[in-house]
Amino acid sequence: MKSEIHPKYFPQAKIKCACGNIIAVGASKEKMEVEICSKCHPFYTGKGRLIDAAGRVERFRARASKKRK
């Protein structure tokens, strides 16, 4: 393995989210900023909106049945 080719490793790198949450991880960058994290993502918080997939399917079936007639 060659020496002096690997990036510096920061064992306590800080990731800052737009919501204000700060996470400490190991990374090759000392500081990072993200727009969304597990504290504010709708999937993890349970505040997400469900997409009306059934409505889309019903509209497709209605259009398909009109074309068949």
C-alpha cells in the first residue's frame, strides 16, 4: 500500500442538518452540511403525507375502460 495517498480521516467529523441537528461520525471531511436528517425526515418522524396511489390506479383503469368501449 502506498503511503501519503489516502485522505486524512476525522473520527469526530460533524454533520449539521438544516433543522439544527448535529451528528458526529467518522469521515474524510471535518464538517458537512445536509438538508435533511433522521430527526426531520417525514419517513422517520411520521409526519409524511401518503401519496394517493389508489386514486392514480383508479384513474388509469377508468381511462383504460373508456378506450376499450
